[in-house]
Amino acid sequence: MPTSEKKPHKLTPVWRALVEVGFIIFLFYSNLLMGDFTHRNAQGKGLVAAVLDIFTVTNFIVAIICALIGYVVFEFLRKQL
């Protein structure tokens, strides 16, 4: 009976970049949400107000720029180490 060994599947560089940039964006928004929710909750407003406040075009542009910078830095460090 032949055995078929599966090789571990590597993500292509494009998919890996998208996953890493997406994760950095997720961390950016979760940090923003925690800070804004804490601030809004002190004013008596809830989670919905905080979510509506953080999802803006400006925050999205900042998140994309920071994620791309973070990806470049991590790739540089990954290749150096």
C-alpha cells in the first residue's frame, strides 16, 4: 500500500504578506477600540459609540501605512536573524 506523505504547505509570499499586514491592522484596531471604549465608557456611552468612532477613513489609512511599515521592518529583521 503506497503511503502518500503530505508536505507542509507554505504560503506564497503574497498571501503571507496579506496575512501579516491583516494581523497588524487587527492589532491596531483592537488597541484603538480598547482605548476609545475606556474613554467612551467613562462618559456613559457604550461599545457601539466606540466602534463607530474608530472606523473612519483616516484611521484606516493610518492602519494601512503602519501595517506596511511593520511588515517591511519584520521582513528585514527576519532576514537579518
